[in-house]
Amino acid sequence: MAETLKVLGISGSLRKGSYNTALLHEASRLLPEGMELEIYDISSLPLYNFDLDNENIPEVVKQLRDHIRAADALLIATPEYNYSIPGVLKNAIDWASRPIKDSALNGKPLAIMGAGGLMGSSRAQYHLRQIAVFTNMFPLNKPEIFVTMAQQKFDADGHLTDEVARGLIKDMLVALADWTRRLKAKL
């Protein structure tokens, strides 16, 4: 049997009732065999400041980088703010991508999903793909997960009720496992 793949899940939302955090929890219930998901909280990260990125780097930043390095792949669920990713997610990526020559994100397989309004965070997801180019993450192309009208697709307990979206998440997780193993074999 293949080794268990460790996936680190990051939500781009700090909101207590976040649909994107709920998507990560839904993904944890839909994992294929041989995959585990840790949902990582980025709420305590300070704003990126190059002056802090030295030998006195904040412990929470070290922990973020260590968790990313220990993961085989990343799964990011992002809302869309002002046609892009939220500042808190960009901040986490900025911390994780430094120092550039030793970036925790370099070569990391990435799956992206998001929940939102009429477009389900599509513009934010495309901006995240642009960021992945510079950080040298390797995003999974398909399936794309855009949970539209999210307020209508989660129950009171935060469970995703849209069976089509649940099926796409299952498919994405299987594809992420395959993508991650293929990339590991080439490196």
C-alpha cells in the first residue's frame, strides 16, 4: 500500500461561520483512502514584515513553514474579497514563501476550492493560481470547485448539502493524491 499522503488545509477566511473553512471540514470527511488532512489556522500570523523575517522570526511563522514543509500537498479554500484573495491568505503565503531560496511552498502540489456568491470565488482562485506561478507551487487544474450561492448550500451544522459539489470535492481529492504522487516520483 502506498504511504499516507499528508495534506495541509488552509482557509482564506477567519470568519467563525466561514463557508470556506466548512469546505475544508467537508473535505476531511470525503478523503480517499491513504490521505489525511490537517486544517491549519492562520489567524495568529502577524502581518508580513521583512524586519521580523530574520533570526528572531515569530514562532507562529516557524510553525506555519514547518507544517507546510511536512505536508505532501496543500489544499486552500478561499473566499473572494474585492475580486481577489483575502489579505489574511496573502499574508500567510508571503510568510511561507520566504526566504525565497528556501521557500516552504517551492514545488508543493496545490488544490484550490472556494465558496462564495454568484461566482463561487472564481476570480480569487485565478489570482491564487497566479501567485502559485511565482511561489512555484503546482496547482491541480481539474476539477475546479466553485461553490456558488454558498449560503444556500450548507446546513446549520456547516455540512455541505450540495451533492454535486461533494462529488467534485471527492474527485478533486483523488486527483490531488494522484498529482502529488506523480510529482513526487519525478523529483
